[in-house]
Amino acid sequence: MIVNEEHKADLIRLAKEYTYSAQSYPGVQEEEPKEKYLEYLSLMYDPEIVKIMLELPVMPKTMSIKKVAKKLGIDKDELIAKLEEHAKRGFVTRIGNSYARPSPLQIHDSPFILQENLDRDDIVEFARLSREYFEEGYYKTWETNRRGIPRTRVLTVSEKIEPSHQIMPMEEVYTIIDKQTDFAIFPCPCRQRKEVEGIRKCKDKYPIHNCITFGIFAKQMIEMGDPAVRAISKEEVKEEARKAAELGLVHMTDNNENNVHILCACCECCCGNLAGLTRLDNPRAIARANYISSIDEGLCVACGTCIERCKFDAITLNEIAHVNVDKCVGCGLCAVTCPEDAITMKRLEREVLP
């Protein structure tokens, strides 16, 4: 709850300092933060804590607690005690003796990842406010940067890529995994958000606990000790990716060659990124993989399995299946469960990797 005008002014300043960060903040004409977003932030930061947050750098940059205490003129142990609950809830990032302000992505998602938050009475309000400001236009900022480049990229299911073609590292799930260290698995915040409000359409179809992060973000989440997050081995990650693909979840990662820290398993009804193509008007919501489904006419028996699997209405069926190149995102879900092995993913250059 916003306590007074000074509290509101600090929350506005906090939001605006994210202007040039990825995902930025939900704004009115990209200027003043939306009231619902300020209410959302007020659930995280009371008047005292928001002033501390304003002194912290944004993740992945960090600052030692000793330095933060000196800037604020507060005893170090007293400051640690003040931030303890917020660190447990993911509202302030703590790595060892260093602290940081969560990124906009973490602010939007943290309430729905940690069990520490899901057990709280305010979680329904978090879910309601985040859904409302997201659907009021934040999805465009969330999904696509100012230059119109999507923030996430579809990954093609590994086993079904045509073997005679070169595999690009950013577009093949297992290659992404092999290049990473320190894995953590946690609940999908998009599905969890809908679950909290009781409006998740895929409740009996897809699991929640299969979102994966790497590197420093994995270390930070594991260090929190929350029961909803656990360390996972590289081989376990590959198995989770395989199971997710078989279930019909779309693999996505960061659309940045040198800054990959997440592997999502996304559904069509809850995902904030796929929403641009499945529910909201944002055709550049995600970058398509540079592969496309290819039908072997001699093997296809027109069973319709691929139509049931495709989330993007990219396949039609006559005597055999036909792929619409403009609609296919290259996820490979149609190929991974084709009973006749009639579909492979062929190389088709469509997106330039930032």
C-alpha cells in the first residue's frame, strides 16, 4: 500500500531508474509509471525499504553490504536485519555479502517463483496487479525492445533438426545447455501467476515446475534456500527439456548471443512472451528459430497429430500436412511426436541474432 506522497515519489523514482534496463517498467506513454505498477511495488517496498533500494545497483551489478551501510549511515548488521525478509522473498538480491536491486524481470516474476511468497496473503494481489498492468500494454515493452527486437528466441527441439545442416548454437536446446554451468530449476512464474488467481487454463495439461536458469542467476536463487528452487545437473536439465517438448511446451531463451541465462518451457495460454502471438497484438513478441518444419510427403499419412501440437495455426491438412512458412516459429513440437517421423526441422535463415 502506498503510504503517503513521499513514499509514492520514491516508488516513481525507483521505477524510472529502470528506464534503460531490459523490460523497463509499465508506463503511461513511456513516461510516468502506471498506478497499478506503483501499487505493485508498494507491496514489496515500504517507505523505509524503498529508500535503501534506491542506493543499490541493478542486478547483475552488486554492492557489498558494508559499502551500502556506509552510504546510508546505518550499522551493517542493522541493515542486514532490515533486508532479511526482502532477501528471502527475492525483493532484494543477495549473493554472499553483496546486494543488488532486482532487475525488472525479477520484480515482475519473483513473487510467483518462491514458496516464501506463495504462502503469503498478499500473493493474490501481486497476481492481480501484475496481470492488469501487463495486459494494459506492458507486454509490448516486456516482449520487444525499443528497436523492435524481440527479447526472447524460440529454440528448435534438438533431435529433429535435419542432420546435414549446420546447427547454430543459439537455436539448438542441448547446445545451449552444454555451454552453461550452475543450473537451477523453479516454478514457471507465468503459469504460477495464473494458478494463484485460479484462472490457469492448462492446469491439467502442463506442470509448473520446469523453468531453468543458469550461471550467476542460478547461484543466487540456490543460495536463497527456498524450497521451490533446487540445483539440478546438466543431464537432468536435458531430461526436463526433453519431457517438456514431448508435452508440447515451447522452448525459449534470451535473444542475445552472449547473454543467455534462462531456458523457458512455455505454454500458449499463460506465457508472457507467447502471448504476443497467441493472445495479444504483438507480431514481434518472439524471435523465430532459423528452422522451419518440413513435411516428407512420402511418409505423411495425414493423421493430424501435428495440427493438435501446433500452437500457431501454422499447419493445415488436406491429403498431407502443409506448413505455412509465415506462421511457423520453428519450435519443432510438430516433429518431436510425429508418429510417422514425417517431419524434420530444416534450416531457413529468418532472424539475425543480436
